[in-house]
Amino acid sequence: MVGEQRAFARSLRKKTTKAEDVLWQVLRGCRLAGLKFERQVPCLSYTVDFLCFERKLIVEVDGAQHGWFAEYDARRTREIEDHGFAVLRFTNSDVLTDLDRVKLRILTAAGYPAGHPHPRPLSRPGEGRRS
């Protein structure tokens, strides 16, 4: 099962949408505030578009076909969130027409203060700052 999931994820990386490509250029190589994202990653029994494991943050980019699978997407999101992950969903249009807002929502979900020009992560609950 795990081997099949990895092979499926690998095949998805080869046929990304334009919106996924645009967002990947923002997220890859820790380009967005140092957050380390991977793309098309097996997570539970699913393959997610983008995963920042350190922040337990998943970003999904939904094309037009996702409207037909709204119930499946909602169930999948609930199951992933039940395992402690936050899931952000954007449409292709969101990414292609308002990338700045998409980046801001990702940063906010990752715990960065909104509007800060060079965001620093906020402490997670139970974490202290080292001196």
C-alpha cells in the first residue's frame, strides 16, 4: 500500500496543473518564510498537494472537478484534521489571480503574524522561546 501511494504521488508530480506549478514556485526550497513544503505527499491514505510537516499544514489546490467531489473533499479534510493537521483549500483561480492573498493565508495558518513584512513564527502552544 505504501509503495503504491508513493508511486501515485510521484506520478502526480509529473502532471501538475498551472496553478499547482505557480504555487510550488512560491513554496519550494523554503522560499516562503523558510517554511519547508513538499509536494504530492502521501498522508494517511491520501496524497496531498503540499505539506509542511513541521507546521502540520496541508495546502490543497482544487480545480473545477473538485466541485463534483465536495462531499469526498469534506470527509477527507475532516479525517486529516482529526490527525492534527490544518488543511487550507484554494481554487486554481485563487492561486492564479490573487497569489498574495494565498501566501498571506498560508503564512497566517503557519503561525506568522499577519501583515508583517518579514514574518517570524509565533510560538506554538506549549513552546517557549529560547534565550
